[in-house]
Amino acid sequence: MPPRQPDSNTTPPFKLLELSLALHPHFNRSTLKMAAFEIPQVFQNLIHKVQQESYIIVAATTLWAYDMVMAFPGEVEMFSRGLGASDLVYLGARLTLSGFVISMVSLVPLIASLTRNDGCQAIVQIAEWFMVLSMILNSLLFVFRVRAVYLNSHKVTIIFGLLWLTTLSQLLPPIASALHISGGDDCDAILEMKPWVVTGFILTAIFDTAVFVAISMQVLGFTGTVHTRKERMLSFLNGKELGRITRAVLQTGQLYYLVTVVVDIFAIFGLVSPWLSDPTRSAFALIGVVLQNITACAVFRLVKLRSIRPDSAVIPTSQEMGTIRFARVVPQSQRSSTSDSDSMLAS
């Protein structure tokens, strides 16, 4: 005899869903299968979406926490030499990503059950602002970078400053909302990304490409002994004939560009794919933002630490830890040694 279906007039479906969400941390496929006769299929699908979203948030949080721990010694060393404008932007990028991750953790069912329903949308809006600000500050880090390579050229500053301002358009429309999935008072919601969130990743990809090309062209001009196209290409790939700091800028820029472009492509593909579920689309956005920030800050940190450690050609004082500037490499025959020819000055 098949089990009797509950009477919808006496057992509101959202109450059953509330119960399942309350038990969510201990909920698995077997218990869901046994409870299938009690919970309608549509609610089973919603429960699975909440579970998937929780896994994604936990993965992003783990990635962020690991990077924070690994980067901490380098950040202490970097900030102990003083704070410049670019350092403050770096700090802002780190803090906004931290705020974004912590806000997203607040949507995990075990924690969200402590929050009232009317607080769900507020949490999502806070996370949204942190997410957008993190992406904008990532890009601003590279405005400082391209200015330094072009010796604070006013023309370059204006061009890339205006290009960076286009990324501020991400602040205008809301890019996410909390989709409340039951009639209870708890914050049991699914993060729903708006279709236009993909714009942020497109703008970031365009900006990163422009910065990468501009820096690469200028850095290759620092090779005083390279003349042919083939030699320039080899220098671009292996960093030879470049000073230590200049080579670090070129190679870390290549690393950053490779990672962010791959992340942007996958994020754009995932966000515009109509056949993917909301949690899967959210995964592309969440992991993409975390990876972009980690890579951008790692590149900044590597170049900065390379400039202040004893094996560098020039060690700036605490007042000189501003934007990095670069000097053109003189021909090998005119150099007294093969050490770095990079100069480190305050902006």
C-alpha cells in the first residue's frame, strides 16, 4: 500500500521545507529519498540548490582563508616598510574580498537560520557591494602598475584612468538578490545572480588585456641590447636582458593575465549559459571574484617584496615605498655589472 500523501490543507508545504532546511546540515540523499513522499519534488529541487550553494560558499571561503594565512608573513614585511597610495588600494582590495566572503558565509543555512527573513536581502546587498568594490580595486592596483612602468606619464594616466572609470558602472545596478524559498521567518534563501553580472567580468577582461599589452610593450623597450623581433619575443618569454624588478613585473603580469583571462572566460561562459542552475552560475561568479583578487594581490605583493628584500639592487626607505618606477636599461657594455638597473622611487 503506497504511503498516504499529506493533506495540503492541513500541512502547508513551506512548513515541511522549513523542517528540511532546519535539518539541512545533516541532510543527505538517503534521508531525502526516504522523505520523498512528504516533500513535493519542487521543494526537493530547492533543497538541493541550497545544498549546492552551501558547498560553493564553503569552497570559496576555504580558498580565501588559505590565501590569507599564506600571504600574512609577506604582508607584514611589506607594510612594515610604510604605506603608500598603492598599498592602501591593496589593503582595500583585501578587506573588501574578506567582507564579501564573510557576507556569503552568512547565507549558509546553519548560520542563516540565526537571521530573520527580512535580513536576507540586506546580507546579499552587502555582499554585492563588497564583491563589486573588490573587482574595482583589483583593477585600480593595475592603474598604479601601468603608471609606474610609463614613468607616471600624464597621457597614460588619463587613458587608463578613464578606462578604469568604466569599471565603476558595476556599482549602478543590483547584481544579485535573495530568492526566499519558504514561508517561514528564517533566512532560507538562494542567491540569484542577475544576468547583467556578466558585464563586470567583461569589463575586467577588457581592462586587464589593455594593461597587459601596455605594460609588455613598455617593458620590452627596457632591453637595451635587444633589437630584432625574434630577440624581443624571446626576451618577452624568458625575461632575459631585463632587470630583476622589471622582469618580475613582466613575468607576474603574464601569470596574472593568464589566470584572470581563464577565470573571466569561464565566468562569462557560466553566467550566460541558460542551461545551468542558479547555484552553478553563482559558483562561477563567487570563485571568479576570489581568484581574481588573490592573483592580483599576489602579483602586487611579489613585485613589492622583490623590491625591498636585501637581494634587490635598490632597497627603498620607509618613505619611499610608493609606486614603483622603472628606468630604461642601458647597453651591457656601459654597465659596470650585470645587476638590476631598476630604480625604485616614491611617487
